[in-house]
Amino acid sequence: MGPDELRELLERVARGDTDVTAASERLARLPFADVGDAKVDHHRALRCGFPEVVFCEGKTPDQVRDIAREILAESSVLLGTRASSSHFQSVAQIAQEARFFERARIILVDRRDPPVEPAGHVVIVSAGTSDQPVAEEAAVSAEAMGNRVTRVFDAGVAGVHRLLSQQDVLAEARVVIAIAGMEGALPSVVAGLVAVPVIAVPTSVGYGANLAGFAPLLTMLNSCATGIGVVNIDNGFGAAALADRINRPRGRDDHP
């Protein structure tokens, strides 16, 4: 249950459209619901501005479906990350409008009416085509949270003119997510061009000395450019969640 749903419930009680007993029963489910293998946090949207997100990897399709059913009982939006086609097919059994973003590995069910009006501006820059799965995870997640997103893909430092040609777009951003594998130099270059926070995402893309993402992680942590924060390897969703809180500060009425 999010702020809008809670407000609507209280207004219905105030108008007499819902009795106190019915409202109390619904609020009793607000902290969390135990579905056996998981305890679904229905209070997440009130605390953090967005409902609990399902990390599907490591869960069975049936577990993901049961968790999704519970979330959708109290929320109008479901976001599942690191999902497989089997996870999606299972969720589609209980939500026919579910969408699967294969490259991003994301399941999205969005029943918000009216749809969320995208706010602010998050620019997502990725270094190479091989980094796009992580970039798409960030982009789709940020869009689901209600952010206006611009994608700037294949703009790595090996051909820095590609990035420099996008300076007008970068200048319009409220926050930039910079995603790179190999040596991970892209966020440093981006941070030297903009006056807004840069969220750096190292990817596991690269040859042996990339060390499955540790090399770009260390590069980003040791950047001499200012204004950079670094999230975990391949964590496009985490970057999107942080960008959302920068782009749409907690307490704003325009949160989903």
C-alpha cells in the first residue's frame, strides 16, 4: 500500500463509504504478509516511496508467482529483477498484463491509473554494447519508479567523441548513471563534464584482468573526478533506486 492508497482508504472511512472494521482489517496487513517462503513488506512504499521489488534469481517460478500475487493484492505496480522467462510465465498466470523485458531481465506489472507522469531527468550512459543488459536494467527500473529516462549507449572512452557529442543531453540531467566494464573509466570522464551526481556501475564485462568486474569497481572507487558514487558490480537496479531518490526526493507527492 502506497501513500495514495492509504489516503484513499482514510478518505473512504471519513465519508462513510468504508466501515472502520473493514479498514482495520486491511490495515492489519500493512506491515507485512507471510506467504510461506517469504514475508512481503507491504509497508515499503510508505517508508521508501516504491513497493517492495522482487529479486527473482534463486527463487522458483512458483515462489515468484506467490510473492507477486501478494504484492499486487496491495499495490498497483510490481517490479521483478533478474527474472527468467520461466519466472515471467509464472507471473503472467496471475497478471495477464505482465511485461517481460528480456535484455533487462525484468518483469513489470503496472496497474497505476492514471499512469505515472515521468518526472525529472535521469540520463543513463553505457560504455559498450555488451554493457547494455545492465544499462537496460537501470533504465527500465528507473522508468517504473516514475523517472524520465534518456539512454546514451555505446559511448565509451575508446571513442570519447561519441560521449562528447551528447554533452547537451548530459547538461539536462538531474542525475547520471554511468555504466562500464573493462577498465571502467567512463564515470570519471562523465563526472568531469557535469555538475550533477554521477552513479557509477561497474560491469563484469571484460577479459581476465577485469576480474569479473573488480577492476572497473576499483577504478570507479579511485576516481579523481568528484561527485561520483559507486554501486555494486552489475547492479543496474541499485543504481536506478539511488537515482530515483536523487531525482525524486522522499516526501514529494509525485512518487508512485
